Amino acid sequence: MGYPGKNHKQYQTPKRPFEKTRIEEETRLVIEYGLRNKREVWKAQAYLRRYRKAARDLLSLMSAGVDVQTFETKKAVLIDHIQRMGLLGPDADIDDVLSLKVPAQLERRLQTLVYRQGLARSPKQARQLITHGHVAINGKRVSIPGYRVKRTEETQLSYYGKSPLTLSDHAERARIGKVGR
């Protein structure tokens, strides 16, 4: 056990550092989602790895002969959590958890949602607007582009109240409006 105040690595580096197909796929994701580096892809993989491990543990409980009520309760908790995060739809099952892919996780990032909702012209600009403090969720400023937006927070996404971008006659809002429409 370590010191709880110390930051720990939230990802695992690839076992084979020079695998061409993996490198090309990661590079495509970095470009498509406007990520800073491949470490952000690895973090998304780590989140999904945890969910898949929990699903596999549930399946092993079922095959080990644990009573059905305990299994169903743990399954409902896991699936409900993943649905609140916005990774799964309403009628999901364990198989859907096991088949989650990295783009599903990257779609839930604040940076991607700001771009998809038309608050920025590109994923890179969305990252810039977030780090400069122009984006808020439910009126509260969020300055972390990798923030995982829950399904309930998705509709509360807007410009921060004191940001100059809240003015409808702002020059950048006019440019964003032309590209977004």
C-alpha cells in the first residue's frame, strides 16, 4: 500500500511497444478525438479493462454456483453503473459489457461532447476551450478535457457564465455556428 495522496499511474503501457497495427489504431484515435497523446487512449483502455474484469468475475460467480439472487444483484449494480456513465443502452446485458470498445469510452469525454454538441469547431478547439475555463456543466466550470461526463450531465453542458463566449455576438461563436450547422 502506498501513500494515498500520491498520484498513481492510471494506465498500462502496451506489452509490445512496436506493434504496427496497434500504433496505427492508436494514432487514428488520437487524431479523431483530438487527444493530447496516446496515454489518454491507454487510460480509456484501462477503464474498460476494469469493467470487463468485473463482468468476467460475475460470470465466474455464476459458474461457481453462487445463488441466483446474489448474482442478479451484482449484475444489476454493474450494469446500472455503466449505464449511468453512458456507455451502455437501457436493455444491456453482461455480453454488452464484455464487448465495449475504446471509442465508446472516448465518446463520453468532455472534450468530445463539447465538440459533438457544437460548442467548438474541432476537437482540438474543444480541448482549448475546456482548459481555458470556458465550459461548464450545470453552471460549474470544468477544466479537465478527460472528464467522463455522465448521461445525466450531458444535457447540462454549456459555456461558463462569466466566459466571453456566452455573448451571442462574440466573433468565435459566429465562426463555431457556421461550422456546426
